[in-house]
Amino acid sequence: MIKKKVLSGFVLSLTLLFSLPSLAFAIPVVPGAYGFGMETRAAYACGVDPVVLRVRNLNDSGPDSLRAALEDGRPRVVVFEISGTINLSDDIHINSPCITVAGQTAPSPGILIKNYGLWVNTHDALIQHLRIRPGWDPNMQNCNVGMIVGYPGPNDYNIVLDHMSVSWTAGKTYAIGDYSTFRDMTIWRSISAEGLFQPYGTWNNDGQSDKCGSSAVSAAYGMLNLAPKNLSIIQSIFKDHAERNPASGGATSVFFANNIIHDLRQGTYWTPDYVGQPPTQSYEPGALTVLNNVYRFDQSSNDYGPVTVLAKPGFWEDYYPGTNPTATVNIHLSGNRKDMKISGATPPPDLASWFWNPGACGGYCVSSFPNSNTRPIDLPGYPLLSADEAYTTTLANAGARPADRGMEMVD
């Protein structure tokens, strides 16, 4: 009875908040949060009252299941009357717009999604307080991404991921966008952690190949951004990824501020090949603004730096004949803190350059790259924390259930 009253109160508060037109764009969909797309009304954005769908069991599918609620075609608020692990037999696809998924309504310890992940291919979506851990099982094709957002996505926008925890993926934790028309998204106080080193991959002359046709043998990848416009990643944690902390490419525009990147070997990077468009056309410049983050390096020396430019335009035409991406990027870094795990180690430069096979670059590898004096993408109104403040605040508040995990970086 108490739980039902709490859920009813939660839904009523949403109704009052978003049924007032004068407040609809004055209050972010997550109170106290900042970022692109935060003006969405989520479940209330379609102009009709949403249905309230209650998840009452941990079944993979069927009535009152998570899959049934997320794949429903109506504007909807999804709440939970149960907690525990949901073992999926396949990915769940969110293809219909105007949805609020309120994982915080689940009793402790909350909801954990296992074996597969979520695909979000729509607009006006708010997804909160869920754990996703696909894991690896040699008996199933489950080396997918924990969350795929905006793929194929030409009409996707206003998407907010709030207090999400995605880990144990054999591909990538998050993959964001695949068209330049995908826009306005925020990842707020979330966790990307512990990408898996794949035991079954192979390496060939054409690049990366494995059971799933993507990541390399020693992937342990984090987040990949494929040309989204106006993506903000704020007060979040990236932990124990070999690389892609995150990776961005082509015309991607990312505001990356007040995050913790822990035990990294390669930090935030940009490359012209992740463009999500036919490789023969021209692209507008990418934009990366990287402010007041904390990078904690796991080695005594590191050539990658907090931001790494992998190759200048022209490389891919030589290495992959028939392609000619002309993408370039404007990057601004300032206020970032670099911590070395080993005492006395020399911190790397802020803006470095590297490529995984320098001998194949044909003269196109970047030896230096300018740091822009101005921010190529900005988030007006965001009260930027110092790197020291960000470390304390982000560590205390990120993830699906930050009060339950204490000071650990994975929950």
C-alpha cells in the first residue's frame, strides 16, 4: 500500500510539473540538472496525457514486463513495483516517442538488466536509474552495446540518460548517434565502467573482426559517439576502459565537463572515420569542449593525453581506398586535472596525437594539434565546477543508486 502511494505521488508530481505550459521549458526534466535536451517534457511531450505502465515482474516479456512497457507505442510513464535482475533474450527497442522510464521508483536494490541492452531510436525520452550489464556468454550473441541511442536515428532528439550505470559490455557501454541530424542529448551523473576484454576476437588485415563484427580482441571499450549534434556528458564516471573515454568522430559536437576518467590508458579522442555518413561526402568540423575533468592514468607513462587526435583527414583514403572523409575538428581543453597512479610519473600533455599503426599512416598521422582559445561548443548557464569540486561531487552522485554504492565507482 505504501509503495503504491509513493508511485501515485510520483506520477501526480510529473503531471503537475508538465501540464503547466508556462513551466514546461523553464524547468529541466531532471530538476537541478543541466544539458542539451533537458527541456524535453519526455512522456508529456506528445501533447496528450501519457499512460502509466507498471512493471510488476522480472520476466523477459509478456504482460507487466519491462519489455512490454518500453516497446509500447503510446506516450508513457514506466514505473516499477518490483526490483531485481531481468535476464533478456534479446535487446529491448524503444522506438515510440514520449517516454519516461523512472527506475528510481523500484524498491532497493533497483533494476539490473542482464545479457542484452536497450536501443533508443526515438525522440523525447528520459531514462533514469537503471543498471545494464550485458556480460559475456559464449553461448549467445550478446556482445552488444549496453545502450545504443540514435541509431539509425535521423529523427531522434531530446534524449536524457540520468543516473544510468552501464558496465560489463564486450562491445561498448554506450553508442550514441549515427546521423548528423541526431541532436540534443545529455548523459547526466551516469557511469560507464569495466568494458570486457574479449576472449574470442580475431585480427585481420581489414581491421577489427570478432564474433560480433566490431571490437578488437583487447577492446574494453567505453563510449562511442557517432556524429551526434549537441551532446553533453556531465558529472559522470568512466572507469577501467582501455579506450573510448569517450571516442568521438566526424561532425560530432560534445560538451564534456566535470567527469572522472579513472584508470585509463587512452582518454577522450576524436577521429575522422566515425562519421555515420557515406564516406565520400564533406563534413562540417567536429567540436569538442573538454572542461575541468579529472583524468587518472593507470601507467607510469602515457603518450595519449586527456584528448587524442588519431589521424588527420586524408589518412582513410590511403588506408581504405574509395573513402575520402574531409572531416576536421575544433578542440578546446582547460581546467582538467591529471593524476598519475604511480608516484613520480610524468603526466602526458593535454592534447596529444597517436594512431594504432603509425607505419600505415602514410604521412597523415597528427604530430601536433592546436588547442582552440574559445569553446567550439558551450552550454550556457551550466555552473562549471573546478576539477577538484567535480571529483567530490561526481563520485558522490553518479550512477543508478549512488546512495547504495558509497564511494565505489561501480554500482
